Amino acid sequence: MSAVIPSPLRIEGRGGRRDVAAVEPHGFPAEALEHLGSAVPIRSGGVPLLLQRAAPDRAPALHPSGRPVDETHRIEVGPEAITVRAASDEGAFRALTTIGQLAREGSLPYGVVEDGPRFGWRGLCLDVARHPLPLPDLRRIVEILASLKLNVLHLHLTDDQGWRLPVPSRPELARVGGEMSMSGTGGFAYTTPEYAEFERWARDRHVWIVPEIDLPGHVGALIAAYPHLAAGSGVPGEYASRLHLDPRSEGVYELLGDVIDAVRQLHGTPYLHLGGDEAFGMDDADYATVLQRVVDLAAARGARPIAWQEAARAGAGIDVLQVWRDLERRGLETDPEVRRRLGLIAAADLDELTRRGHEDVARMSAEGRRAILSPALTAYLDRPYDDPAVEREGLAGAGLPIWRPGTVRDSFDFDVDDVVPGLDPRCIGGVEAALWTETIRDADTAERMLLPRLAGVAQRAWEHEPESWAAHADRLRDLRPYWDARGFSYFKAERVFGGGLDSPTPVRGG
């Protein structure tokens, strides 16, 4: 069963295989069958596929639905039927994902699979603010996430370069901020009906859209629409702007109340990501003032705030924080000219950011805050590829140049429990990869920056015992025909699929 990613918790083989030209399901939700039908034909007279409900057994505390969900499931392949036991619709959906991956060649091995994730929050943060992706392209990315048993698409909807969220009571946000992008042109905001339908569609596939409205920094697109709400210095739309929201303006909080109302109407999750990162030029007291006011606005509307790790220092009562800043400089480009060209802080100032990052993590551990892990040098998938196939695959220039290129293996070779030095492992509630789009303008490039690296992050977010790189690389190679059949774009890395330096065994089957 090496074709399954993430690898199952327990497999009991019983010898032989069952032909599965088609299945006839009983008891499964229609949306789950649509997902399965992309891999295995569904028709009357096929192999009986039965769903049996199980009593809840284990549900991680942090889940994007806002409640514990037991995703554990059991699959038994016998001579008469395929039987799935699951305590939830999401667990049944994960079981069908495994069946779809295994049955791609028309048969299933006899035996039992028992499985379930370590973490209830497993996802991808996708930046659609700098270069927007149309909703049909986002649907493809949701399908990729679902195929890897990931359940969160954290959409970075606003930034200095663009505003994508529809807010009917504040049309200037879409009219002005929506027309912006990293390229200066070609932006847009999603429409309310289309976005709402997409959100429901994704949720039917057990991928929750978690919205991020970044503040009080990274607000250039908002300031372009409402310049009287600005403080700090800079020009709306510039990269790494020093603009921020004016903490003393009541107009700021009136607008943000309207934004949160729109967020709540469009999303099934109670979670709202407030950003909180890189509020350059803003002192700690003003930063804390804005975050506390916005947390109060969100709580009054039934939202549960999340923020990037810097919010730990604000004392705003945000219980879930996302760790992104690596606490060492390994793999980070510190060339002064590169940083000047991108408008970033000087390399020497990184030492201060690192020091404060250590303080943030120590504070999170001491206070028992729940952590979502997205350490940049491991989980950021906008890092350029280090692989001989980059030129051939047309990915030269894809990836932010502050990151030194990394291999596919680099996004797999980490231990969740110690990838963030100083963080108490008991605080860890989930794992997210991230794809920032400064250099990524289309869905095909985005998918190839994600795959095959996202599979490594998905494995670490799911597994209970660490898998070896050799075993994971075998699974990647075995999964290629499944990705081809699904029409997913992926980077054909020579060091994985071509028997190169990072590949412990020759390629099998293409």
C-alpha cells in the first residue's frame, strides 16, 4: 500500500487482491462519492462499498470546524465487499481518499487499514492578495488538499498589494484594493455569490476556508481605498510597506467591524485569522491597542481569532497563534542588495527579529497557547527548487529570492515536535504549509510549487510515528499515476522521480 500519502497508521495484509473495476456505494454522502468518482468508477453492480458508523474514539482538540472531529476510520477489503467504519463524515471521506489512491490500477489488496491523524488542523496558507487566483483554480487546489487529507485552505485575502474579500457595505475595498496586485495590474475581488458557493463546495469536501484579513500592518490595499485611516509611512502597494492602521481612529474599527460581518456571513468556520505580522514602524502599545480592539469586535460576532506569532506579545487573548519566523538563519538570504531591492529590512536587523521571535515562542509555551506550525525554512513552499529539472520545467525565477533553493526532501525532513526551538510540543495543534505569490502569477506554477513538496508537509501533519525519507520518496513515485489521472500539475524533480542524488531507488513506472 505504498501509494497512499499520508501513510496509514496500521495496515494488515491478507494476501491477494480484489478486482475493483467499479464500486456500488451504500450510506456515503453524495459529496464524498463525487470525490471518490474522480478515481474509481461508481455504478450499479460494482463491488459493494459499505459505510458503517462507529462510536467516536479520538478527536484532536483543534479543528477548523470549531469543534472536535474524530477522523479515525477502518477499511476492510474482503471477497464480498469493501467496508468502511467511521465515526464522522470526515472520517468516511478520508477512507474514500485512501481507497481512491489504492484502486487507481483497478484492484485493492485484501486486508485492513486503520488510520487517523495526529493533528486536527492540517492545511495550506495560500496568498491570493499579491497575485489572485480565480475560483476555478482554487477548486483545483482544494482537490489537491483533499487528496492529501489536508482540511484547511487558509486564504491570505488582503495585503499591501491587493484586497480580494467582497465586503458589500464597503465597496471601495473591492473597487480600489481589488484592482491591485503585485504586478500593479490584473487584480480583482471575488464576488459574494461566487465566493460563498466556492466556500460551501470546499466544505463539502472537508476543506475549510479559513479567511485572513491582515492587520494592523500589510494594509496597503485597504489604505489605497480609505487613505484617511493610515498611519506610518509609505506608498500603498509597495512591497513590505511601513504603512499601518491608525490605532486612534474610530473609523478604523467601524470599517473592521463591517469586514468581520462580511467574513462571518461567507464562512462556515468560526476562525478568523487577523494577521498581526510585520507591523513595521508601529510601537508595541499601538500594536496591542489595535489587536485588542479587533479581537473584541471578532468575539462580539462569534468569531475565534487566530494570528501570526507576533500577536503573542500583544496580550490580546488570542488562543491560537501561527508560528512562522524561523529562529535560526539557516537557508536565509542575507545579501544586502537582494534585501534592498525587495524593500525588506536590512540583514543586520534580522538579529532583532530573531530575538523577539524567541521571546514570542517562549511566551506561547509559558501561557499554553495553541500553536499552528508554519516555520518558513521548512513549510514555505515559495522557496525556489534546488533541482536540475528547474530550467526544463520552466520554474526558473519561481520562488522568493530571499530563500536559498531547497530540495523536495527539505520540506519533508523535519520533526514536528522540535522544528520550532523552545516551543512546548504540548502546545502544537496543527501544521500548515504556506505559498506566497510574489513570484507566482498562475495556477499551473502554483500547483508545481506545491507538489510534490506539499505531500511531505501533509505526511508530517498526519503521522504518529516519523516516516523515513526513503519510504516517502517511494510513495511519491508510486502516487504519480494518481496525480496524472487527476490532472494535477506537479514538479517532476529529477532528485525524486529521476533517480538522482535525493532519490534512494530508481524510478518505477515512469
